[in-house]
Amino acid sequence: MRDLCLDSSHLEMLDRRFYELRTASPLTNAVLVSANERLACEMGLDTLHLRGEDFVKWLNGELVLDGSKPHANAYSGHQFGYFVPNLGDGRALNLGRLGGWHLQLKGSGRTAFSRDGDGRAVLRSSIREYLASELMHSLGIATTRALAIITSDTKVYRERIERGAIVMRASSSWVRFGSFEFAYLGEHKERHVKMLADYVIAQSYPELKEAQNPYEELFFAVCDRSLEMVAHWQSVGFMHGVMNTDNMSIEGKTIDYGPYAFMEAYDRKFICNTSDYEGRYSFENQPYIVQWNLAALAHAFGAICDIEVLKSYVNTFIGRYKKRYYELMREKLGLESACEDDAALILGLLSSLELNEIDYTDFFAQLSHAKFHERVSIEWQEAYKERLQKESQSDEERLAKMQRINPRYVLKNYILEDAISHAERLDFSKVALLLEIAQEPYEKNEAYESYSASVPKRTNIRCSCSS
């Protein structure tokens, strides 16, 4: 590990108001839970780097590599619709860049932005983020990733006493919508918003450097990437659970995995977050919340752009989202061409899934092998068969494409709970197994075939924001 060097030069582009230099508070008796060798290879790390005491010390904040300037980022955010000016990385430290990856320790102790928090993360939530972010990557959905997890004897107090943990997260950017809301505060909003926008363009959108109006184009690009992200969420049945503006990535990546869930028995109104008392972040609301968050971002960008131009673009979001969503759903159904009645076919299917409490992932996995779920309506089956007659591709071609699009496995909450309960007893074997599933969600494997079955009715487990 000590031969590695991180790059922190990007901090030179920002005022110190955007971050605080801070050292980690290591956990007690830290042990490695899991390391993501596939991501390590993408980063250019040798697998030897993942073994030994130095790797665990690095994850625990005890070892600071050359070039690293550990720091916590400042940002604001609309949380459940209400603006909170002083947020930030309350339990995370950014270590610097390795190649194109910004590395971050989550759960490494208090920072200036911890408010009343302890700066810690628990093993439960760290495992959930580690595995889900890898699955989303395998599903082709823009996301942050995670390199490794450690746990410890450190006690963390939530609803109960839990093991403290740290997950090393990796992303090409950790800038959030809330980062721009923070930049907008105070007397020098134009200078600070412009400074942050220049930083984001340099880091994440270099193709916009020579644009005629780079700041407007940056905003449009954020809208487009966010649209693509949420359309994919809806198509795979993913629920984020806490879509505050501080949990929205400026790169349109899925970020901050908290009380998320993958759809089990289809329920468009399902609320996966027990802290979401009004259902603001229900499954069906997610596209509309992305639009709402973009409107909040537009307000901050108004310091350097024509706000009316930005608002006009935000107003096109839902129409464009629906177009993209129906394209993705047609692909899941194996339909290459577009027909006028496709939206009605898709909505009819979703109604049948909901009425008959059919597992969302299992339905599409079966359909990808030319099998209708036993409870889906006969009327829909006949309409689908009739629609297939308008396709020019062969059945073999269609099914092969569907099997590459529709996952056989997703990490539903009851599956994760089983792995977490073992890990809390320091048995990490099921975390290793679920990492394999997360990295190969389309391929049948007898070792974990039981995870492809419809969910038992006792589940639809919901989570709180505590982590």
C-alpha cells in the first residue's frame, strides 16, 4: 500500500469554504469484511494491495498515503422538501484521487459537519451500500461504487447497539446538487457558484469547456443524466428512499445508499423508508422528485445563468422521462420497434402485476425464458402475444436480448438481512456470496439460485434512515 500515491491537486480549484481538512478517528480492532477485487483491478490496484495489515490501516484512516489530504466537503440541501443550509460530510473523509476515482471513507468519525451525529456508520448500512452499488453498476445504472468494508469492536448506538464499520466509496465526483445550494449562500454567490461550476466542468464535463454557454450546457447535461438515471431506476424497480438534494449527484449517479429497496411484489406506491411519513419518496414519485430537485438546482445556477431558460428545460423533464422510460420497458419486453399502443400494454402489465401481487424481477426473468408468470392476467398475455407478431426478430434473438437486460437476481432486503445477520457474528461468507451475485446478476448459478425465486409474502422489508 505504501507505494501508492494519491492526487489532491483538485482542491486547489476551490475556496476553503467548500471543505475542511480533517483526520480520521480509527475504529477499534478493525477487521476486513470484504474487498472488491473487480473494482480494484479497474483502479489499477494489484490484488496484493488488498491483503495485509496496511490495507486495513488505510481503510481505518490510520495510514495516510502520500499525496492524500483527508477532507470533508461542505454542502447544503433540501431534506424532505425543507432547506437546511449547513450540511456536509458529517461522517465521511475524502482521501484524494487514484486515477479517475475520488476515494472516500464513510464512517471514519466526526467532522465539522457532523452536527449532533457521532460520525460513525454501522456494519448493517455499510454492507447494504457496498453490495447495492456494485449491483447497480452491473445493471448498467450510473452509480458510485465501493472498494472495501471493515468492521470493528467499536460500538455505535442507533435503535440498538451495532458494530461500527467503514466503507471505502469510490466515485468520479462527490459534488451534489446541495453543493451548489451551499455555493449560492452568502454575499458572493455568483463567484462561488461559478467557481464550483468551473470545477465540475473540469472534473466531470470537460467536453463543455469550449461551449458557447458552458454553465447552461452544464445544467442541461445534469438534467439529462439525472433523467437517464431515474428512468433506469424505475425500469429495474429500484427505490432510493431518501432523495434529498444533498443525495443527488451532479454527475447523475446513484449516490448515498440508505433505506433503499428493490421492488418485490409490485406496488407503485411503495415507500421503502420508514422515516418518509408522507410518502414523498415513494416509488411512483421518484421521477417527479428528480424534477423538483432539478428546479432547486436551477435556483442556485440562477446566479450565473438565465433562470428562465433553466426553468423551461426543467419543465420538459417529465415528458422526456416518460419517453425514455417506455423505451427501457419495451426493451425489457423484447420489443425492438415502437407501436402506438405500447404504453397501454406496459401500463396494463404493471396493473396486473400490482393487482396480483407478482414479484417484479421474477416476472421479467421468467418472461425472458418464454414463461408467463402463473398469476399474470390472461388478457395481458394475449395482448403481448399479439404485439409480438409485429416484431421482425426471431424468438431466439428476442429472448437472448431479454436475458441480457432483465436480471435474474437483485438484492432484495430479506436477502441482505440474512447476510448482515451473519456478518454481525463475524461470518462474512454470505457477504462474499452476495458480491458474486451483485457482479453477475444475469447469469444462472446453482450456488445462489434460491435468490431468484419470488419473495416470500412475509417480506417487503422497509428500512429507516438510521445508519
